[in-house]
Amino acid sequence: MHYSGFRVIKEALTGHKGWGPAWRDVAPQKDYDYVIIGGGGHGLAAAYYLAREFGGKRIAVVEKGWLGGGNVGRNTTIVRSNYLLDGNAPFYEFSLKLWEGLEKELNYNAMVSQRGILNLVHTDAQRDAARRRGNAMILNGSDAELLDTEGVRKLYPFLNYDNARFPIKGGLLHRRGGTVRHDAVAWGYARAADRLGVDIIQNCEVTGFKIEAGKVLGVETTRGYIGAGKVASSVAGSSSRVMAMAGMRVPIESHVLQAFVSEALKPTIPGVITYGAGHFYCSQSDKGGLVFGGDIDGYNSYASRGNLPVVEDVIESGVSLIPAIGRVRLLRSWGGIMDMSMDGSPFIDKTHIEGLYFNGGWCYGGFKATPAAGWCLAHLLAKDTPHETATAYRLDRFRTGHAVDEKGQGAQPNLH
Amino acid sequence: MLIPHPLLGLRDAAEFTYLGDAALIERPEGDIENAQDVFHNYLFLRDNPAGEHRELWFHEQGDRSWLVVTRNTVTHEIIKAELARDVAIQKGRST
């Protein structure tokens, strides 16, 4: 069924009896050409592009829970292309371009809103770093504008400009960045993939791999064995657990990141703002809630909840930047599990096991990467060579000395 | 989380900073064969289990001792805390 404004009016006049399920509920077949583990944004996008762009047939996505129940439904919905390093910038720019055309491509309202992202600076050194980053972004085809204090004040008059320790000296504005309705991304890709014949199998947890003579033959699941020509793991957060079933150790630690939503307010914050003196970022959802977050808790965790010291730290940062939110009540907070890699950058690569592919290590930047990660994983699955924007995301890059360390923190996952 | 410090009793985890997998104590010798491989694995491939995990915490806002904490990463329950020094000595390392 094609969605359109006309369709909405027609259904409204006929009692909404014509809407069908957006995707089929299927049982697994005996075998597929491609099995993608993980029905999150990345896995669904990979299945969609594999079928649409690379002519893949007989594709299955297996998901242990329900679609949109993992990190694609737990993030703070920000999309951006403001990276500095050569290994990253083209990839995230590719992703942002795909976001820009996503809704037409999928025939699904994902509420892509390019409302602009402003990274505030508070010192001369930070302004220099912002200028350098902005220049790198422009050179790589993205957009950036360096604002002075008055420029920021025009956009956000309510910030705390005269903080004695951290006065706002300006900011780097990335106008094409913004937010996207996260659940709708999963649903949109699922529906579009389903229409191309992809089998989306929910409540189907992978419990093991069948590997013989260095080649993967299929996956054991809670709904029986599924044979596969090629298998891709796209389960960021649980990558270490899934890859351990294939006998692999990956350069990843799992950490918990918390996020928060306030009660609904009238329109207050038009874009996305990030604090330069503490780790705090904030936007306002279309329902009116302030959506914000900060640092990861900082210790290995598979519990989808964090602890109070980080809650305190995030809210202190928020109130010091936007004193007005001191009176706002918090509606809820939650935690999601991140694959924190050793250099803060992801992996989209083949493994040493023939037919087994890996997409993970997204730290807390996986959501913005969804379309490009899906495209690049599909490219890798179909052609066995990395996509031109994802050549840096190799599993062996620490061995070869090609770490992509955007923050310059070294092999300390909780600092990225 | 409260960490049962072997010398100071229960301390708030916020007083500590976290390093990671306790295997980081066992730094390989630099002059062995395959040193490159061994150091790659030592630095980049760490344990990341869902369940009991042995890990290094530094009591930065306290007595500045390093602890080896055994903690469940699924429930955040802390099972044991030892001085990293004692662990290293048990492994035959000098102080």
C-alpha cells in the first residue's frame, strides 16, 4: 500500500478500514542467501539497500525482540555530518545525504527535520578548534558556519552567556544537521524492505553459528536452524556476545548511555545545542519534551539502566547552560547499551570466517549513521569490497596502526 | 553503586574512575617473540562479558589505590573488591 495525503483523507472518510500491516509476519524458511542478525535501524537498512541497490535476493533479518525495540528506539534522534577526520567525514556526509532523501525513498514519514546543530564554544582554544573542524567539514562537502556570541544570541537568547567560568564565545553551526523520528526509521526501512521481499523475523534470537572449515553455513536460532550463504552481525550493544558465539574477540566494550526526556513544553529550543564546557546536548521533540543526554556511565554494562551520579552530572551541565530548565520536570530517563570501540569509530568489515560479516562498534553515534551503515554493509555483502566511504572501518586497523580516533583519547573506550 | 573497598569499607562508585578489564594488570614483556601480536591483544581485545567481569577501578577521590572489582555487568551487583597490588603479588609480580 502506497502512503499519501490522498490516502489519509480517503481512509479518514471510510472509517480507517483500509490500513493493513506495514510488513508481513513471517516464519523463517530453511535457508537464505543473506541472513542479517539484528532488526535495528542498521540491519533493516542493510536489508533494504541490499535488495534495492545491489539486487540481493532471499534476504532475512532476524531480531531477538521486536523491531525498534533496541538502540534505534532508545537514542536522542540527532543526525549530523560534522566529523573532522578523513576516515569519517565522507561516510557521515554520505549518510546525511541519504537522510535528506529518505522519506521519498521509503514512502514513509520519518519526520526528518534539518533544524541545525550548534556546538557552543567557551574559550579561544575551542573557537580555534571549531574553526578547524568547520573548515574540514566544508572541504569534505558538508556545511559549517562559525558564529560569534551575538550570532548565537540571535538563535538562542535564553542561554547563560555570562557564566563566569564558561562564557559563551560563539558556536559552530551545522545547518543541515537535525533530528529524525527514530522509531519511524526502523518502521520505514522495515516496510520498504518487506515490500522488496525481505523476510523480517521477529522474536528469533540467534543462539549460535554453524561454522565448518572456516566458512559460515548458517545460524542456530530460537526458531530453529537457518542456513545462509552470508551472515552479517548488526547488533551494536551486543556485538561482543554475538561474535563470541563465532569464537571471535572484537575490540569493543559494552557501556550504558543514559538519555532523558522532560515534560512537554511550548516550542522553546528550535534546533539542537551542545554545551562545550560539559557534556550535554539537547533538542526539543515535536511533542514538546526536551530530549537530552551527556556522558556514558563509564563502566562495562549490559544493564539497560544507569546510575545516579551521571544523571546529576548531565542535569548540572544542562542547568548551567540553560538556567530556565531548572524548573522543568523530568518525565523519564533510560539507558541503552553501546558498543564502545577502542578508538571511538565503528567497524563495517569482513571477518576471518568466510561468509561472516560484522557491523558494530558504533559507540553512541550509530543512529545518524543508519542509512550509510546499511548501504555500506549491503555493499560489502554484495561485492565483498568495502564501500568507498567506509574503507577506514576495518577490524584489523589497530594491528596495522590505522586507528580513527576522532577525539584523540587512545585505547580507552569510556573516554570516547 | 557502592564498592566495598578492602581498607575503607563501602565507598560510592563516583569516587572512582574506571579503567577496564583487569587483565590490563598483566602487561606482557616487551622483548618476547610475537610482541606485536601479544601487545595488540593485550591493549585492544579485552573481556566484555554479560555477567561476571573482573575490572580495574582507581580510587581517585579517596586513597588513590587501584582495586580489582568483580562485578556483574547485567545487574551491577558487586561481588568482590581486592587491592590490585595484592592480585599482582599473587600472580608472582614484584610490588
